[in-house]
Amino acid sequence: MKSRNNIFVVFLVMMLVCSLFVSCSKSESTTTSGDAASTSAATSVENTEATADTATSGSEVPPPRGGKTLTVAFSENVVNIDPLDQSNMIGSLQNNMYIEPLVFYSSVGGYVPCLATSWESNEDGTEWTFHLREGVYFHNGEEFDSADCAVTFQRILDNLTTLNNPLQYWPSLIGYEVIDKYTFKIILSEPQSAILASLYLTPILPNEAFEEYGTKLWTDQHLVGTGPWKFVQWIDGQYIEFEKNENYWDKENYDPYYDRIIFRYTKEPASTVASHIAGDIQLNISSGGINPDILPLYKGTEDIINMISFDSGQEMYVGFSCKEGSPFADKKVREAFDYAIDRQAIIDNIIGSGKVPNGVITDTVDGYNPDLQGYTYDPEKAKQLLAESSYNGEEITLMCNTSLLKGEAIMLAMSEMLNAVGFNTNVQVVEVAVLNNVRKTGDYDVFAVAWMFAASDPGQFLTLRVMNDGHHTFYQNEELNDLIAQSNKEMDPEKRAELVRQCAQIMDEEHAPYSAFAQLRITYAADKGIVGLEGLYDDWFTLKYVDYDPTAK
């Protein structure tokens, strides 16, 4: 055993006119040449609005209602705790708490050092060398070094088509090299434009623990990392628990007030608000934001709870099964579907806030195409297209999971709109894990989910969900896939953005494999004094540096 011994401007939005400061890792910034400079993360403040009135700036901040324990409510459950098999925000959140990557993303400073202090690449971008941080220890006492990087990237290579992390982030990985104890090299078959985003979303596994336990590290809950929080336990469908890492390598810059953090999974929005008002939870983060219909329940809590509200890049979209024999294998059926949906009515009358996006690549993403017109609501055109198509009245199931904001109401409204133009549809609402399994097999007609782009990068969406067909839509377009492959290796940001815009254009014209219908305005709720809610404007949050500041309003 080894000896014992961390775009766009940040949306760290808290209500009122105070300034929030995050005690974030004061690590060295870097360039591909390895130059380093000191950087620190700070928050920006947005005076936000919700249904409740704001408290006066002079109101006294009470002590934390949870004491040394912070309880956070999430409306979405994680489906597993394998660090390299996460596909949604809650999965990324749990990783960030206890296990760290080589490179971290700061919404103030961009990509900054974490377990690597600096890095450089060869001229064509196919070899990346990382200089590792010394004196870092995993929670079980293992010293971090190149062996841990090696076991991580070997597992990625062994599971390029089976785990979410390799599928989304490492399409070009072909090898690695341990140069010495604190120098590690990644080898790619071709340049990978989003490599820093991929590194940020790839946590480093502990070599010795993995050799001892293998996949039992997560199936039997022996998870350890190098982060500021230590994994305690996960109860599926109930909660995941962390405790403070007193030996965190960057404790000088981040030594939080809290001793314990609990992510609690809640399903019933009104009950969650009641629990928050009662003080049983202190932070309410629902997928897609808190249901606008229940925001009035917070009225009268202005002295203890802040409403956090902002325009996000989170979108809702539907995916079509285009496999042979499916109605949606016919482009005209997909077109009819898109023109039958009144997206603005869904936002105005059901979701309650947000806007209609013009495509699946939202305006928060590098490569957004502003020239797309989107799909207008035109039921007569939908009827005509459906009549011209091969559709014969087959029953079509519209499916969503229980965590989708107002999912059942949205699906029922869509069903009514579709049936009005000649479709024959029904609605099915299932648990998160069930829908995940359905998408893995392709055994569906239409599904609806919410999605956000980590670090405003489109690569993971285009690579996993479109080119690699991670949702098994069975839609294939050689021109589109070629453009995605080109964008994945284009290192010039402007050229890459143009390739992404062309991808968006094709998906718009083909009405496949996905169709966006809402871009959300998010509202969360946090007890006064909670700081460190570092979030990207696309709503990909991290709570890694959450803290309590009694002077914050």
C-alpha cells in the first residue's frame, strides 16, 4: 500500500444585491505549452425574480438550518454510481463531489488545472502530455500518480462502446503512456477538438483500489477519490451521502463549513417545497427547474430562502425511432409530427417559462446556428404531410420519465395535438431507469427528455446521441456523421463552429433524429447563506465548492 497523506461568464446566481464569493481552488491556469499562472474563481451576481417578493438587503441571515449537514433535493435519481458511466447532470454532480479529473472547468477561468498542473500537445494534437500534481492522496491513502491515470484510460479503452464516458468523450483514444511517476501521455488517432471538455468529464480512478475490487468499487460501494468530499453511501432511489475530506489536498483554498452533504431524491414537487420550508432540506434543485405552478408556495419565506432564476441552455427534446418498420422511418411522418406541435403553447400554458429553440443545438452552445427558422405550428400542413406519408394509423406511444418537468402534461398535450391531425398516439410515463433501458434497446416510438450541454460544448451530444446513435434511433446520415467526425478533430474554434452549424442545418432539414420543443428558464431555491453554487449558463452545475457564508444575503 502506498503511503498516506483540486464561454461565457458564470451564472452563479443568488437573489438580492449582495456579492457572493466562492472559496474555489486557487490553482494554476495553463496553456498547451505548459505555462501556468495563478487563478481563482469568484461568483457573479444576478438579481433574480420569482413569485415570492424579495427580502430587504438589511435582513439578518439566520444560522444554517441543517447545521453542519447540507441536504440538497434533486428530482432525478442516479441510475448507477460507476464514475465512467454517467450521462446526466446528477451523475456529473455526484462525481464532482468526491472524485476528480486531470482538468477542471471553472466558469470564470475556463479549463484550469486539477490533478494535472500543466499539459502540452504535439503539433498535430494527437499526443497530449500531462504533468501531474504531487502530494495528492485518495481517500483510502493511495498516493495519486501516473498509475491511476493508466488504470482509468485502460478501462476507457476496454469499454469504448459500452460505457457512457468512452462513448461520449473519447472517440479518438487509441492509447496512453506512463512516462514516469508524475508524467502521463494520452495518444489519439486524430486530433480531438473537445479534449479539454472530455478530460474535465473523466474522473481518475484509484489504481490499487481498482486492482483490489474491480467493478465492486461501485457495485459494493468502495468508492474513493481525491476530492474535497468522501463518498459514504448510496441508497438507490433515496439519497447519496458525502462527508468532508479533512485531508483534501487543496484545503488551504477550500475548507467548507459543512461536514456532510446529502443529495436526496424527491419525486413530489409540492412535498419537496414543504420540506424545504420546514428546513429538512436547504437547497432545492429540480431537473428543469422548480415547477412554476408551485413557486407561490415559497411566498412568505423571503427571510430564509433565496430564489435563483436564470435563462439556461437546458432544452427538452423528443427522439424518434427511425428503425425499419417504424412510422418515423418516413421523413414525412417526422415532418408532420413537428408541424403538429404548438411549442409556444406548451411553454406558455404548461411549462410556464422559457422559449422555443430553433433547433437541438441551443444558443448557449459553440456552433449555434442563428439562421435556422425552427418549426412553426401548422396543423394543416401536418395533415397534408401525414396524408402523403406511409403512415397507416399505427398506434404510437409517447414516452417520458417521471423526472421530466411537467412531463406527463406535456406528453398529453402533444398527444392531443398529434391526434388532431391524424396520428394515433398514447402516453406512457416511466421511471428514469426504465426509460434509460428502453433507449439502450431502441424499443420505443418517441421519447422526451431534458438535456444540457456541459461547458457549452456540442461534442458529446453530437458524438454519442447522433453519430454513435447512443439512444438507438436507428437514424443514419452519412453526410451528417462525416461532419460530426470532422468537427471532433477540428482544432480551429471557428472552423469547428461552422461544422456544427452545418450539422444543425441537416438535422433541421431531416427532422431527425431529435426535435427540440423547449429551452428552459430555470428556478432553484437555496437557503440564505449558501454560496459556491458554481453553474454554467447551460445549467451544468457543480456543488464541489459549496459552502456557507453567514454574511451572504
